[in-house]
Amino acid sequence: MSFKISSLSEYFVEYQKSIDQPEKFWSDIAETFKWKKPWDKVLSWNFNDPDLKWFLNAKLNITENIFERNIEKFGSKTAIIWEPNDPNEKPLQITYNELFQKTCQFSNVLQDQGISKGDRVIIYMPMIPEAAIAMLACARVGAVHSVVFAGFSSSALADRINDCQAKMVITSDGNFRGKKNIEVKAVVDRAIEKTKTIEKVIVCKRTKAKVNMKSGRDFWWHEVVKNQTSDHKATILDSEDLLFILYTSGSTGKPKGVVHTIGGYMIYSQYSFQNVFQYENDDIYWCTADIGWITGHSYIIYGPLLSGATTLMFEGVPTYPNPGRFWDIIDKYKVNQFYTAPTAIRALQAHGIEHIQPYKLDSLKVIGSVGEPINEEAWHWYHDNVGKGKCPLVDTWWQTETGGIMISPLAGITPNKPAHASLPLPGIQPIILDTNGNELIGNNVEGNLCIKFPWPSMIRTTYGDHKRCKETYFSTYQGMYFTGDGVKRDHDGYLRILGRVDDVMNVSGHRMGTAEVENAINEHPKVIESAVVGYPHEIKGQGIYAYVICDIDNYSEANLIDEIKETVRNIIGPIAKPDKVQIVPGLPKTRSGKIMRRILRKIASKDISNLGDISTLLNPDIVEKIIIGSSKI
Ligand code: PRX
């Protein structure tokens, strides 16, 4: 039985069903999956603790739902198409049968190396098929994977290893990205020096970079896999056992480990994938995200593979060897669904139309956007030049915490409205609240986006710190999940996401906490205090603007600025490097000592006509000085 919605009227019927009888709605869908033992109860929930459980006491293994459930039907079908960074290198096509065998072999490796149910395993790898195999093998043996984006620094990696007390790192020697040949294993080595829990490291050979292998700790992937059989009995797990931890930034402190559990995530990732993208059996689907982010988890790996889809995995970058690379890949494989981020669209748009004109792109049926608000200009460029005006564009709003797409058109079903994520998926109950917690009813309203009822793939906790989960998501509004985003419901009842209302920036679709960048800046010995804000950036959506008070002495300001940028790069990674650094004599503060970020945001955005009342500041004179300084940045 298929749960794919095929018309707008059907969407409304299904939506209503999912609201009236959520437990029946989701259990009907869940019944199409392979369970070792059925659930005693579909849902138990409480948003106050929070305590969230789906398919209570049911037993399963998610990889049996990818492989054993579908293998008779899809065994010889291509599961993963892998396109290497260098277009002249041979691509790979891996069938479901082959992926199953490789997953089983690597599951045996993990168990031989002492990994068992509940152990945390860090995956720090480039976009190569082994990364997918590593994730699936963890899931098969019941280990909890935590994929860390391979662009993060050694100290960011060490923080994550320490937070989840990981036992193993799976990595590669190096990483080809565009013209760069990046070291990977060396970063892992430096990270492990700051940790105590890693017992084993498995290293996949990709670039043939020279690496140090520590005897007894480090093993080559190809060597440990060599003699393993491809028989493996999946570990039987509980629906609420952990599937993965994924670290993401918030408005305070260090990144937190968002926890997703098996049963609910499995059901929602497949359901949302099939409905949003309207995937059909022989389609070739491509999501350009990195597996280090939630989009890669849900819509390169789990959603497509659970659906028996062919999912394309691309190792490289959109501009290598030239800015036509995405379009070249679409034509080469006749991609039918293409899912990318607005920042990539804007960057490619800036390179000029001549890079897209040589390509037909006539295989495309659906194009998608994720990660940040898509501005209308980029929406139209994408729709007209990539979708050739005929492909539905699904602007999908969701988060690491939501596990799957929450608000989005269903391709070809929900009428498209530029820059609108439009309507919630079945099972998703959004609510708009004002800052006092009053519900904003009806159309033409704007406020904070919350969700009032649980959905299967929602965050269960933040790893090792349940209180933080409660405080971050369930305390702003009593009995609601608070997303941190602003939203507008327009005159048609369509939702438009307005961006974050907290101190979280969205830089090139990457989530970054202002506090996290400030902490990194403050590590520079000459920095006394800093304040970081986001500002509108043509390509990245938001850029990072840092105001820094320094002990300059006779030091050159230009050198200091470079050093500060470098410090952030070393502590977090290149994605967090500030675009602008302004050395300031002070920061605007309230009488209670709180930095007035509102003013700093306005100055960074060059919007100084109305700074509001600054007379109540502790140091109102500083504002003028900062404005003068900012004109030179
Ligand atoms: O602000 C929203 C923005 O990205 C945030 C979530 O970031 P992350 O957890 O890294 O997940 C990104 C990929 C799912 C959200 O709080 N965001 C995501 N998608 C959209 C979006 N903003 C506007 N429109 C979207 N389609």
C-alpha cells in the first residue's frame, strides 16, 4: 500500500485524518514497515518534560527496512550513484544487493573491533560511498552514529567526541574538494589528542595522502573489510533506541547533540521523502547536501534508501571544474529530482547564465530548496533557468531537530508560491504565537513558529543534557515545541518562513550560533570582548560580522583582524570565519551590562536610519564611534 498523496484534495483529506486521529494515521503507515515485534502503543508524549515516544516497545532494525524488506524488489536496482570530485575519475554505481553486502561486511568489522549496541561512533568523512556504508553499518549493529561535517576543525571534532564519549572514529586519509586536497586523518589525530575515549580509528583510503597510523588503534578500511563475510544478522533494537546524534548550533554555548531514535525517524523520513519529492520508481534523485548535516542524513541516505530510490552522492563542489558542474551532472545521469540550497543557487546565478545555457536539464521533474529562506529573485532564477519554468519548486522548511521536512509544497500538488514553504505536511501542526504566547489566528499574521503536537521524527533529547533540550525548545512557550523561526501566514493561508528570531545565524545554509563564534574569537590573546551578529549577504544569505574590543598596543589592526579570522577558522572551521571584523573601542550595553545586539545588527546591515532609543544605554556615545568605524569595513 502506498501512502503517496496524488492530489491537492487528497492532501487535505490526509491532513485532516492526521490531525483527527494521529495515532491511527501513523500506525497505518508504520504497518508497511518490517518490525520484529509490533508496538504496544503508538504514542506517548508530554511536551513539558519533554518525554516523547513513538511505537512503544516495538522492535526493529532500520537497515532491515532498507535491505531485507525491499531486496527482492530492488536488489539489482542502483541504490547509490557516486560522482567523484574530478569529472575524469570513474563514477560508481552501487546496487542495493552490493550496498547490502558492503553494509554487512562493515557491520562485521564494527563488531570485530568491539563496537556493540549503544556505542557512539563518529563518522568524519568526505562524500564517498563508504560514509554511507559506515552510517548504515552503525545502524545495523545498533551503534549510534554521529557524523561530523569534515570541514570542522580538530577542536570542534574533539568537542563532539568528548560530548558523546565516542569509542571509534571512522575517517579517510584525505578529501578531494574542488582543486583542494584536504587532510582528514591528520585532523582526527589532533582531535584525539584532546580526548580520552577513542579506542579505534578506521581509515578509508581516498586521496593516498601520507598518514600516520597508530599501531593497535588505527586500521585501514580495505584491510579490515577484506576477510569479512557479507552475512550479518541485524541487531534487534527498540523503536526508541538511539539511531544518531547530530550536533547543531544554538543561541548559547557549545553545539548540542540532537538525538533521533529509530522507529519514528524511519517512518517520517520515508513518508516525507516520497510525498515531497513525489519520487517514482525509476527516478534518479539528487540532494547536494553533505552527509554531515541533517539534510544528508534524511534525504541522501535514510529517506531515499528506505524508499528503494536511486540516490546520487556527489563528492565535489558546484564550481569545480567550472560553475556548470551541477548542470553537467544532472544531464549526465538524467536526474529527475534535484534538491539544493539557496546559497548554491545564488552563487551559481552570480557566475552568469552562460554556465547553465549549454545544458538541457530536460530530465528534471522536481527542484527543491532547503536550509535558509530563499529570496524571490533566487526562487525565480532557479525556477526559470533550472526548472525551465515547468518543474514544481519545493521550498522545504525543517531543522536538525525536526528530523524531516515539516512545511513544504508537495511537488506538483501544492500550488507554488515563490519564497513560501506553503503548507504543513500531514501530521505537522504548526501554530503562530506572539511574544506573549497568544495564538495568532487567521491569515495575514506574523509571529513565532511553534509546533503543538508531536510528529514521529522529532528530537527526543539533547545528548547527555535533557535539561538543555527542555530549556531550548519547550520552555519559551508552555506545551509547545519552539522552532526559533519567525513565520508569516499570508492572505491565502500559506506560510512564509522569515528566518531566525534568536541568536542563531544562517550562513550559506549552515547554522551558526553567535555565542559560538564569540567564544572562538575570545580565544585570541589580544581580544578583550566581542559581539557577533549576522548581516544580509548577497550569496551566503547571512554573513558574520564581528565587533571586537582588543588590546591593540602597537599592533597592526590589519594583522589583528587576519589573526582573529584565522583563530575562528582553527577553532570551529572555515564555515565560521567572520566575513567582517571591526575593532571597536567598546560595545553598546544596557545598564545591566547586556550587549544591545539589535543596534549592532542594524549597523552591520547598514540600516542606521532608525536605531531606536539609545539614551538608556550605559554608554550611548559608543554607537556613533562604531558607526564611523563601520563605514571603513
Ligand atoms: O531558520 C531555519 C532555516 O534553517 C534552520 C535549521 O537549520 P538546520 O538545523 O541546520 O537544518 C537545515 C536543513 C533542514 C531553520 O530553523 N531553514 C531551513 N529550511 C528553510 C529555512 N528557512 C527558510 N526556509 C527554508 N526552507
